[in-house]
Amino acid sequence: MQINQRYKIAVWILSILLVIESGALIFLLARQPAKKIPKAALAIKGRIAIVIDDWGYNLDNLYILDQIKYPFTASVLPRLNYSEEVAQGLHNRGFQVILHLPMEPHEKYRLEKNTILTSLQEKEIIK
């Protein structure tokens, strides 16, 4: 027999085996009762909070507030040039405003203005 003939016979045999196995698999699956999918125990409705940080450096982002349709909280840094105006603008538009109180990090680089440091006296911290 030639090699091409052998390949053709092998392909036919494999094809027949594939059809037989597929039929057997379908037969076995059809005999099994359908599994019932259990209902979810309790659907918990999630909530998410969005906080946009570091407001008060400038007034550049106030114009976009009128386009935002979802509630969020704005964190305003204290005692910056625009902190009060930004906080009032956010509040007037119905957004929640919180204080971003910078506190001393482990790595003391790029500290925010008015960062609370462990070396400060109580009066300075209160001020």
C-alpha cells in the first residue's frame, strides 16, 4: 500500500471513532437528569463611594462640576489659595466636602503645605 492510501484509511478510521464517541457522549448526557441550578442565597446590593482628592490648588476643575451627574465626595486641602472658594463651590453644587488633613508619612519627601508633623507642639497642631 502506498503512504497516501494509509493516511486516507487512518483518517477514515479516526473519523468513524470520533462519530461513535460523540454519539456515546450525547447518549450518556441525555440519560442524566438535568441539574437544577440553585438560586443565589441573598443578593446583596453594593454601594460605592467616590472620593476625588486634593482640591484647593486652583479653580480649574470647578467648571466640570456642572457636568457630573453622580454623587461624589471632594477632599479639600486646608489653607491653600483656593481651598475656601473650591469648598464653597462644591458645597453649593450639592457635593459632599471633607477635609484632606495631610499627616506626616514615614517617608518625609514632598510634604503637603500644613502637614501635621509629630514634631509639632499641640498648639501648632490645633492652629
